[in-house]
Amino acid sequence: MNRLLVAFLLLSSLSGCATLRNEHFSTPLSVELGNSLAADAIKHLQILYPPAHTTFNLAQAVPKTDNFGTSLVLKMREKGYGVQTSNLTPSRQAAEGLSTLYTVDKPTSRVFAGLYRVQLKIGKTILTRAYTAANNTAIPAGAWAKME
């Protein structure tokens, strides 16, 4: 009985070690497609987060070669959002805005050929949408999904 109890306690403690990592995977995109994806993401952000009252703290680097990321930051600022792009300590992140991560990827499976996925993690909320691309323009392949 004691062995069973010890085994249960050890196994239940392992779940605390598992973390969801949202690493920045960036599929190479053309400038036009990156702009189109970012413009659609901003339209949805305006519904959920009011401009001029919201500050986003990007918790990842935005390389100049990342067409989606650079366009997203530019369009956020154009719409009136505060955007912090430097790396801050976790205690200052909470004070300076919503921690924000983004992912743009393309599934490798043939079943999903031609699809792109944009995922925004804002605080504890995850927003996801799939797109197809035609003539370097993003075409939504579904509605925005929101997970809290």
C-alpha cells in the first residue's frame, strides 16, 4: 500500500514539470503575405483589446527578416497600441503590458498543404486562425479560435 501511495505521489508531481512552450517558429513569408496576415490579426485585436488603452510586451525577438513580426509591430503602433519590444524581466513585464508571443507556421503534412497558421498568445489567452494564400494575400480558412 505504501509503495502504491509513493508511486502515485511521484507520478502526480511530474505533471508540474510539463510546460507548454510557445516557441517562435517563423515560416519564411513574402512581404505581401506577412503584411496581409498581420493586417487581419490587427483587425481581430481591435475587437478584443482597445487601441490607445492597451500595451503589448513582445516577449520574443522580432528579427528584421521576419516579415510577419515586423509588420505586426508596425501595424500595432499605427493603430495606437503601445508595443514594447525589448526583453524585460518578468516583474517589469506585468507592469508594462500584456505579455505577447506570436507564431506563424505551415504544417508539413500533405493533408494541410497550402495552409498557414497564425497564433497569438496574449497573456493567458491564445488566438489562432488558419489561412490559405493566393497571390501573396492571406485568405482566412476559418474563424479565429480563442482559448483561455
